[in-house]
Amino acid sequence: MQQESPFQGKRYHPSETGVLTSEETNIQTAAILLHIGSLFYYKDKPFKFDSGIFSPLYLDNRLIISNPTSRDIIVENLIEKINKIDSPDVIAGVATAGIPYAAFIAQKLELPMVYARPYPKEHGKQNQVE
């Protein structure tokens, strides 16, 4: 059984205005990621990223998808940041880990969604952006 998030139905340390500051959003997000166990530390066997860089820290953002309460909070925080920048016409995600987040955000904003691959497909219409 999935452990209930301590953030169920509430925000983490909202400012006086009820809107999280950027620092509060960062703290909230870090607390969520720690709570759901998505931060890994292996001092003696560092992780290798696609870039070739090695790091003793690894953040598995895919675990957010499995936790609806945490996912909703993080998606709402992302939407707040998007709305501070501009009003987008479309939401794009990068394959593969960015696709679910783009879908969640596009759904809430009632916008079309696309996703991009690092390389065009070698079959079908050979699209790089779908």
C-alpha cells in the first residue's frame, strides 16, 4: 500500500499571500522528492548520466508519477511558473520522462500537447516531434 503524503491537501509553508514564493516552491518540491524516495546517493558507485557525467546523486523524477498527491502539487507549481513566464499555445515534453508531465500540465491548462524525441523515428512518418 502506498504511504500517504504529509502534503495531502495542503501546501508547504505558504507565504502570507497564500502563494508560494520561488524559495518555498523549491523547499516544498525537495521535501516531496525526499518523502517519496526519489533521491538516491551512492558515494562508492556513482551514477552515469546520458551526458557521460558521473554523480553520486540521482533523482528519479519518474517516481512522482506514482504518487497522485505529490504529482498534483508539483504540477500545480509548474503551472504557476509557466503562467508567470507567458501564456503558452502548446505544452511540449521531451521523450520519455517529460511526456507525462507535459500531458498533466496540458490537460489542466486545456492546451494541446506535443513531445520531442532526441532523434527522428526510423519508422512510420519518421517524426522527431509528435
